[in-house]
Amino acid sequence: MLFSNRLRSLIPLLFLCSTVFSQSNYKPGLVVLDETDTVRGFINAKEWERTPRTIQFKTSADAEAREYTVADVSYFSVDGFFRYRRFTVTISMNEVSIYKSGVITGPAQKVTAWLKVVTDGGYINLYSFKDDLKQRFLMAPNASDTPVELYYEILKESGKVRVREGYKNQLTAVAILNNDLKQAKRGGVRKSELGTETALELKQNVVWTIKKTKYTEGSLLKAVSVINGTDTNTQAKTDVKRKSNSFFISTGLSINSLESSGGSVYAQNAKSDPHLFPYLGLGLNLYTRPEVEKLFFRFELMGNLAEFTNTSTEQYTTSSVTVSQTFRQKSVSLGVHIFYNFVNTEKIKVNLGAGARVNLSSYDNESYNAVIKYPTYDITAVLDQYGYHTTWFSFPVRSSVIINRRLEAGITYVPPVDVSKQGVFTNKVSAIQIGAAWHLH
């Protein structure tokens, strides 16, 4: 109980420390100033929900950060993750939500902004731009040409929702032109060189891919890759080195406590004897933004053995009564948690998270006894067993440190949960788990 209370008092402090010491996510990269001046350093790679308008840049890890705007930087990249290039483009201003379909907030606008490079180096370059209104995708035949928006619109006509997918016609037109250029460079396609059937299959593959293409980054990237004749994974290998998931294995010690309350004076005065038992686990982390690795979900399967004991002694004039309760619990649990890395550097990450577990348990080594002591003799009585829940839920809170994206050390607090079936008094089990995990990237 004392240990649990101390840990509860530490949780707000852990949260405060995490907030105070939270660091920016500076990663190696470069900026291009005034079109020609390339400077290497470190860029604060944030979880941008919208296309950034400013960035923070350091020339070295210890240097003071400087903020740059679109007017200052024509290109910037974070090594192995993403690239942005400055363009002046015309963007549409119509809503694409089915709840606001057909609403136009204003005429098309010309803006100078950074566009995220989805893929380039082929016949078509694909870019993305997102502001408070919507997500847009743009294409250009090569890096120096001005990108044009791929057309996508949702309308309401006569009470019905209609989707205009103009981007499919745009991609098809470019694909046909690309195919004609390839044939011209070859001096015409002769049956002896390519084969009529092979050329037809290639055209059908392009048309079928575009027909199925959705207005999402992954789907458009696949279509553009087919048109360019490149590997769909080429850009992923260049710009996203990290996967959106990672497996891990974990182990540690669990300090278990039992709290009884209500029903009788013995339960109200019971004191728990802590027990230490090992646990093993394996799981999966899913990152919402793998290039940043700040927010992630964790799914963990865990097995552990726990033993719980508490005793209560009441002193009377000529006697004393000691009631003791013991049981052993074997559990398999499946947990879902959400974590946020408040400190998020390449070498050290500090996170705080919470979630829920469903526990499947079996019980043995159960005893519930009362010993009555008199001056000259003792009486031992075996009390009735009421049983325990085999399926129950718990809601743990965890904080951990991850070193070099591999080794994790952390502490988990599992608040008291009542597992007893009877209603005379409650038996609440709790745990403090201290352990380590190894991440498999």
C-alpha cells in the first residue's frame, strides 16, 4: 500500500518532468537558401498535420535554432524521411467533405508554398500540399516545371452526392503522352522488338491501375510509379527508411499487492505482503508518423505469475484473532496502450502512456484462515472461499526510456482492481512492474 501510494504521487511529477524536459525532434538534414546556398545541419521534424509554413534549423546540434519561412528556403529535407520544395502554384478552394460538398470558400488562389515531394526523378513528379481546408496532390512532368493540381471534387446535385475524379483523366492523358514519347524515342514499336501482346498488356496495366486509383498519397504514388515505369517502393526506400511498426519482447519483475476492504473489521485492517514474480511479454508498436516517432500505439501479449497475501490482527482483552488470505494467480493478458514521446531524440526517448488490458486468469494455492490465540492454546479455523474472477480488466499507466531505439527500461503501475466474486468484502489486486524490452526494427 505504501509503495503504491508513493507511486501514485509520482505520476503527476513524471508528467510534469516529461513536459518540462520535452525536446524538439531535431534530425540531420539540409536547407537551400536563395536557390543556391546549401547548408547542412539539423531540422526540427515535427508531426505536421498541415504543410509547414516555417521550420526550425540548427547548423549543429548545440547551435541556437533559427526559424526560416517559405521566402527564405527553396528546398529542405530531413535525411531519409521527407523532402519539401518551394513552388508558386494555383490551388482550388472547394470543400471535399461530404458534409460541405459543393461549398466553395473562394476562387482558386495562387500561393507560394513548400510542397512535399512524394516522388520525383521520373516522367511525372508527384507532390502534396495540405492546409486547413483540405489535402491536395499536384503533378509536374519534371522537377523544374510548375506543378498543377490533380482535380478532385465532391458535389451535391438534387440531393445526391457526386464525386468528380478528374485526376484520373489527367493521369491517363499524361500516361498516353509518356507512352508516345517512349515509342518515338525507340523509332516506333515494332513487333520484333517488344511484341504486340506485351505492349498491349503494358497499356492495360496502366489504364487499370489509374482506374482503381484513389485520391490518397499511397494510391497516387502507385499509379505514378506505373506510368513512370519505376518500382513502387523506390520512393519509400529513399524517403522513408523506417517502418510504421516494430516488434518487441519484454521481461521484468512484478511487485503484487492485495487490498481488502468492507464487510468485516478484519478486511478493513488487512495489510498486504508484497510478492515479486517475473513476467514475459511480446508486442507490436504502431507509429502514427514513423518519420517522427512521437505518438504510437502498443499491442502487447503478456504472461505472468502473481501471488497475493494479506493479514489482519485484532487484539482483545484475553485473546487475539489473526485472519490471513493467500492465493496465486496465473494470467495471460492482452493490452492496448497509447504512448507519447515527450523527449524524442535519436539516442533517447522518454514516453508516458496509458491503456487497458483484458486478463484471463486461473487461481490455485488458495487459503483463507483465522487463528484465535488464547493465553494457553490456539484455535485455527478454515474460512469459506468465495472465488475470483477469471476474466477481468485493468488500466495500467506506464513511463519508460528508450535508448538508441532498441533498449527500453520502464515502470508500469496497475491500479487496484477487484477480482473477488463475493459481495461481503472486496479483494483488489494491484501491481508495480519494472522491466526492460528489446525492440526489433
